[in-house]
Amino acid sequence: MLKRCLVLLLLAAPAFAQQFSSDRIAPEKLAAYSDLAERWMVEYIQVDTTNPPGNEARAAAFFKRILDAEGIENKVLEVAPGRADVWARLPGTGKQRPLILLSHEDVVSSVASRWKHPPFSAAIEDGELYGRGTQDMKGEAIAQLLALVMLKRERVSLDRDIIFLATADEEVDGIGTDWLIRNHPELLGNAEFLITEGGENLEENGKVRYVGLDVAEKSPFWLVLTAHGRPGHGSRPIADSAPNRLVRALDRVLGWHPDMKVLPVVEQFMQRVAAEQPPELANKFRNIRQSIRDPKFRFWLERQEGLAYMFRNTISLTMLEGSQQTNVIPSVATAHLDVRLLPGEKPDEFLATIRKIVADSEVTVEPESSEFRIANQSGIDNQLFHTIEQVSARYFPGAPVLPRLNNGYTENQRFRQLGIVSYGFSPYQNTAGETASEHGDNERIRVEQVRRGYRVLFDVLTTIAGAK
């Protein structure tokens, strides 16, 4: 009993001088909301929406059951058989343009035999909840859903609509978002802001080092290398076989180091994080445009996985295909490269460079898809960024809010094209190990974060959308 009282007191006590809306909610009610967050998280993880095939209609049914019970206006929109988007809205006065909470319902595949617990069991062990989607991005969806429900239950007066979107197929082709934008743009309500996956609140030794806010992303430009050669029996080597040509071409491509560039968002990130660095690095970070001219520093930077991707176009070898038998030399061998281009890069110029590096008439290089979306970004001098700074100071004291370039691609790219300021922001804090479990084995999140994160988002929403 004493332990529970202490927990309730901690929930109620402000850790920062400014009070937020959640501070005015009774501790018992906050504890009940935390219980609800944990329960809904378990239920949602147990909905298998592995893509392919997706089956996101199952997730849509989960959301609709809750939204109907809470009396929140909503629609389920079928985008393909067995696949559906969910739209819901809490109306405001219209004094300000809407804000969208966006999540995707699908998750990537998993190999259950490599997990401690089945990927859709939502098992809890040592305070951690295991399941595919806990990081990407069912966890954030639950924080969004509960924040929406709290706004309704607490009868918060809003000056802007809050729109909840859960879409199908983000992990593969993005058909859910594309379908919605194409067929029902009116449901977006001429929104001003959007919050979705991304961002990173990195925890080290129990303290958040920084709040990473994704304001830009790189664009995928996946390439396929196809080598041709004379086939034959594996017992008689062929020097210029397709696999041999492919390996030599890959060696040249992977040994190439694209030029390093400093985008404004990256410069801002480095300047803000400089204070956290040892003295010998701090000045380098503050003057990053000059620093990358130093060969020694550039050599160091190229080997920092968490930083290097922000300064150059990247190439990762992900797939190899050849013979189906060990003793058969195939006539064709292929490799797939996951290429990510910086904002402002021209794919045609990059492709021409890669072809020149390959320098083999028997090895072709082609884009995997004819569709390329030019990378874009959102600025930081706006009400949403400043609100996140304000709320973060309460929940992550002492941690700077850093505008980041995301190494991945999110649906922010699609919504920025509509004039919506779109950020990747997480209400949870993660260790490096927890973050690394995304798309990997044993994906997980701490239960304490599930029980806390919704409150961070609720205070962001009431601060930016509450009636003044």
C-alpha cells in the first residue's frame, strides 16, 4: 500500500516549475490511465499485422472498438481487401488548424525461433514488454490513442481539431497513406502539424541525454546490380562468371566513399549536441563545416554509425541472389543495395556515378522502383517545436531538444508535400539496446515507459491545442 501511495505521489508531483494539464488530474485517475495504457498495449501487440500481407483490418477493428466505446467520431476506410485505415477526430473551435497524430498499423516480419518470447505474445519479463511493434510503432500508437481518449474524458476545450490516423502498409508500399491522401484529403482538415514515428530520447545511466526530434529524413533509392556471365559446372571455375563479376563490382561500390556534406539541420544538431562532448570534440562539433575538412576528424566521423549517415549518401548491401545449387555456376547473379540519399540529391546523377564505378559492361545497375520521392524537411521555428521543447523540459530535464535527420524514411515525407509541418517525436525514452531492437529480434519496451509516455503526449497536445 505504501509503495502504491509513493507512486501516486510521484505521478502527481511536478518535476518542473511549470504546471501542465496532466498535473491537474487526480493521481488515482492517472494510475487508471496508466493501467489502461498497459492493457491496450498488450492487446494491440497481440494483433498480428505482419506485412506482408498486413491484415490491418484487424488493427482497425481494435481501434474502432475503443473509439466507439469512448464516443469519439471515427471511420474505418478499406483501402484493399483485409486492409484498412482508421480516422478519428476530436473537434476544436477552429481558431487554429488541426494537428494529426499518425501511426501505421503494420509491422515487419519476425522469426519466432530467435525470440525469447513469441513476437505476438506481448509477454512481460523483468519489467519489459516483448513484441513486434513495441518500438515500430504500435507503442506510439497506444500513446496517441490514450492521449486522444484523455482529451475526451477530461473534457479539454480545444482550439484546433485533433485528428487520429492509423494507416495500412507503411512498411512496404505506403498504400494506406497514399490512398487516403488521394481519395479523402478532406479528412486531413488542412492540418498545420503532424506527429508520427521517429525521434529518439536516448537514455544512458538512467538519464535522457537528448530529445531527438526528426525534422527531416533521407530518401530510399534502392538499386539492383545484375551480372551476366557464362554458366557452367562448379567443378570447373570460370574467371568471368556472373558471380565473380558481381563480387568485383560490389567491392568497387562498397569501397567508394561519397563526399561528406553538411545540411543545415545536421549543423543545428551538431551545434546543440556539442556541449555533451569531450572538450576535444566539442569545438569540432560547433564548427562542423570547417571540421570535416580535417582528414583526421573526417576519418573518425566516417566510423561513427550514429553520425556518419547524416553527412553522406549511404549504401548497404542487403541481398544476394545466384545459383540454387552449389555445383552450378549461374548465368545471372544479382545484388540489392539499400541506398539512402540526402535531401536535395539527384537520383539520376547518383545512378550515373555508381555505373561509372562499376565499370563493367556485363553488370547493369538499375533502380528497383521507378518511383522516387525527393526528401524534404520541416523547419523548427514554429509552435510545435517550441511546445515539444517546453514539455520535454518537464519530463526529460536537462536534455536538449535536437533537430535530427532520420536515417530511415517515414510517412512525414508524404504529408510535408501537403504543407504540413511534420515531425518524428517519441514520448518514450529508450536505451540504445531497446532502440536497436526495432525491426530486430526481441523487440521490446519497458512497461514503465508505456505507463508514462501517454502523459508526455497529452501535455504536448493540451499545450498546443488547448483553448486559450
